[in-house]
Amino acid sequence: MKREEGRIAALERLIQKYQKSYYDGEAEVSDAEFDLLWDELSILDPANSLFTEVGADNTDGFPKAKHLIPMGSQDKAANPEEFRAWAEKTAPAGFLVQYKLDGASLELQYEKGKLVRSVTRGDGSIGDEITPNARRMTGVLSGLDVPFTGGVRGEVVMTHEIWRSKYTEKANCRNAANGIMRRKDGLGCEDLRLITYDVSAPGDDGFFRDEKEKIAWLKKRGFEVTETREFSTADEIIDYRSKVAAMRDKLPVDIDGLVVKDPDTDMADLRRSRPEKQIAFKFELETAFSILRAVEWSESGATYTPIGVVDPVRIAGTTVQRANLNNPDMIRAMGLEIGSAVRVVKRGEIIPKIEGLAPDGALSAESLPKEKTAILFPNTCGVCNTPLVDGGTRLYCPNPDCPKRLLHRLEKWVTVLDIRELGDKLIRQLFDRERVRQIHELYTLKAEELAEYERMGELSAAKVVRHISTRRELSLVAFVAGFDFEGVGETIMEKVALAGFNTLEKIRAASTEEIAAVYGLGEITAAAIVQGLKETAAEMDQVLAAGVISIAAPPAEDAQPLRGKSFCFTGELTSMKRSEAEEKIKALGAQAKSSVVKDLSFLVTNDPESGSGKNKKARDLGIPIIDEEQFQAILSDPAKAGEYRDTVTEAGKANQGELF
């Protein structure tokens, strides 16, 4: 079982890390892998602040300049179903479709027809001015045939031919182009090429009537323009995507999908951090077929995770030899054996996944092993020799005093409290010397003893102790999550606290059945919480007794006037995104639910008369259906929640009855 909160934190770190490497010109993963990290984060934490940030150039030495054309991020569709959903939601009269170039964005800024600045993407608003380098690139025009003042946006790319002849030490064309365009001396910029796809005249939103006119204008000026086509239906675009994907290796430059736009220009939409009237329709992930040669077991805390070792295969620009198998149940469900032909796909993890057996004929008969052998599961903990428990979705050591579990708990506590000065190496030293085996022992450390540890010294030791000893008031959610119960992170603990178990005393007194009744939890998670609280009770008390850490009191009832209420949203909101609406009700003490269930307080929709499944179920269960205006009224005056009942149709009124 995954730790949801821990995974969110890990995704944030990975996205920021790979975003930095991308903008530094040394991308470490493929676009497909990077996009899947974003996709997973959007599912786990749709309101995450990273979705309002674009990324940043990290190159020093260039002056900064503000963009004329906003350089936001595009929403993505990874498959035809997601693309159709976007097309149905936006419902344009037609579609403009362009190749999605795999390079580095650049904006050319003109004043009265003269190039005055060339600005990299930067943070979406401000980037590095690299005008001298840009002037050396193919496709960058220093002057126009008209006195135009505005911005031209394009992608800096390198052709496959140039990469093969000069830059094969770089992983791919994009990495090479990113690095060269930011060179202080500009060397190699003549090997780069700008392909354009957008133009804007600030201060005059009506300068271009539509997106098609923009492309015609760019071509007439002499710019190279990305391949652009027009289509009438979503199905036509899906067919076109398949054809382009099949021949993209023959193109002179890299592309990683299509950009689909509403042909009508909407400057207000383009100024959003994530425009809604265009979408990146990405190509399908690459799949490779290989042979499973061995299974290794990765150990993290108490959990043993199977990793498949396969014959080397090339996927999304990298060579793969190790692939995640998730858990014992997955191995059994696929009928895997050593020697099986398998299908390997890269998903949101850095390690690819084995998703099933390869279809018949995917590999030649000669390459397949003549015999297969069963996959052996470890049966005892390699650290404490305790028999492992095979829970199906998890193989783990049940010993609460296993040194491996204790070390992992220390590391989790330090991460939750963000004590950056106490690094993994120092924690390991303290643990191996048996100086710190439990969390409360961190608060007994003295600077003079730490100074004797490797690479410390008096100043560093004093700094570590000072940060450990800094008084902190933690929420109950963070405090419990820091004790590293299997599969229980801050997101899950927040649900528990919102359900009324908002003090340590209340949650300790709760039974497994009571915790399991919390919406979004189940018996396995509830049991992990109850068992974890029992196992760590003495240690928690000792941490609190040290006087450094305290647990904040739960919010006053009047600060959360919607406590005990729950909302489910269906359809599109006009005044805010669904994630914003959910955050607003959470701040007032209510819960956001993804489906209509018996104890739901309100279903929010702008189409109360709809025959959708959620509307029908709400009417059948007697749950009030309110529109966005009524929802806004509740946000402004939570007391109105008690006034709304029997709010939909006459048929709905007959079913719903009294709410309170």
C-alpha cells in the first residue's frame, strides 16, 4: 500500500528536480515519464501549488526580461478518452492541430519590425534574454517586412542529422539544444533552428482574428512554422495522431504529440497559467517486450517490493533492465515465472513497470527460455529474522522493533519536521552506534557529543542540536504521520481528524471499526492506524514529555462552521475550478467526496435537471442538489446550509424530504 502523503512529497521533489535538469539542458528522463509524474500528482493532489508554477531557467549570467506572450503550461491528454472529454467540454466549431515540438521555448520580441529581445521560457512570466545567441539560429529574423510590435513564439530544436554528426555525447536533440542556446559564448547556436507557432500584439487583442490567421501571418513574414492542419471532429484528430506517431521517427526534428486548439483566438484564455482552449494530445507511451530473468526484493522500511530484472530493452530513450512488479498479488495475477516473456511500460515511477505477459509472437521462439522456474518470495526479514507476512498487496516484516523499521521511522520523522540539518548519513551514524533508536532520543542529543561524529565539528553540531531543539507545535495530522505507520500519511490522517478524531486522546480511544467508517478509508488502513498507535504510544508520550514538540489544539468549532457536512461536485463550475471549491469547503470544516454516498450533505451541479448517474442517485437517496449560486451562498454564509433542502425538481422534492 502506498503512502499517499509521502508519494505527493516525492512527486514534488522529482518534478522540481527534473524540471531544473530540463531547463539546465540536461534532462534526466523522457517527456513521457515527466508527464506521468505530473499526471499522478494531479490525481493525488489536484490543488498542489506546482500546478500554478511553470518552471525556471537556472542559468546565471543572462539579463532577465518579461514575456509579451504568456508562457503557461498546457493541460495534457494521454489517450483518446481524455482527449474526447476535453473536446466535448470545450466544444469548438472546429480544431486547429499542430505538431508538439520537443525543444525549448523562445519568444522573439519586436519593436516596429526590429528584433530587440529573445527571451527563454523562464518561470512563464520572466526568462533569460539570450538575443545574441538567438540571432545566430536558423529561423530567427532580425527584421520584419512590416512595422510590427509584439512577440513571436517558437521552439528551438536541433535536427536529428546535426545531432548525429556533432552532438551524440548528449542524450538527445533536446538536451543538446537546451545546453547550446544558453552558452555564454554562443558557440554552436548556428546548429539550432527556430520553428514558430504563435504571435501576439500586446495591447491589441483583436490584431489577429483567429489562430489560422496567425499562422498565415508568420509564413508571410518568412518564419518557419510547425506543421498545422484543420479538422472538424475529435475522431479525425485521433486518427491523425496515430498516423503521425507511426511516422514521427522519419521527421527531421523530435515531436512528442500534437497541440490541439480552438481556432478562435481567446487572449483572456491564453493569459491563464493553464489555458483551457488548447491541449497537448500526447503520443502513447512506448511499450517493449522482454524476458524476466530474475526478481529482486527492494526493502523500504518494513515492506519488501519485487523488482523484475529483464533483458535490456530500449523504452522512451533509455535502456531498461529493472522494472517494478508492485506486490505479490500482481505476480500471482499475471502468472509470472522466471523466463516469462513480459510487457514493460514506463509509468509514473522512475523504475518502469511490468504490466503483464507479452502477447504470443511478440518475441521470437528462439529467444524464449526452454524452461521456466517459479519466483521465490523471501520468507524471513533479512535484518531481524522475523517471518514475513504476505498480505497480498504487501510483503512485510511485522516486528515493531525491527531495526530497519525503526531507522525508517526516524527518517520519516525528520522529513515531516523538515530538519534539513539532520541528514541521512548522520541519522545512520547515530542509529548504527545505537545512540538514537527511537524518536524521543533525538531530543537528548548534546552538541559536544555530536561534534565527535564524522564531518561534524563544533559549529555544525551546535547547529544540528539547535534545530532539533527548536520548539514546534505540530498538528495532530503531522504528528501522527511522522511516526510512519505503513500506508498512513498526512492526507489520510487529515480525513481522520476531520471526521472528529481530532485529538490524540480521541484517536487513541477509537476502535478499528470507527476509523474504518471514515469516508475514504477501509479496514486495512484503519487497522494500521490503531495498531500503530498502540505500538508507538510510549514513544509518542516520551516525545511530548521532552517539551520540544507539542500538538496544536483542534480548530474551534466556530472556525469550521461546516464541520460534519460533505459536498460532491459534478459537471463544470463557472466561478472556480473544482479543486478550488474543494479547498474552500475543507477550510470551513467540510469534506469533499468524489461520489454520491448515503451520508452526503449536498450534490453541487449547474445542471440539476440532468439525468446523470450522480443526479439520479442523489434524488434516490434524498440528498439535496444545489447549483453553483446556492453553493456560493453557503460559502459566504455557512448558516444557509441548513436552509437548503428539497431544491431540485418537483420529482426530486418528492424523493428528498427533510434534510435536517
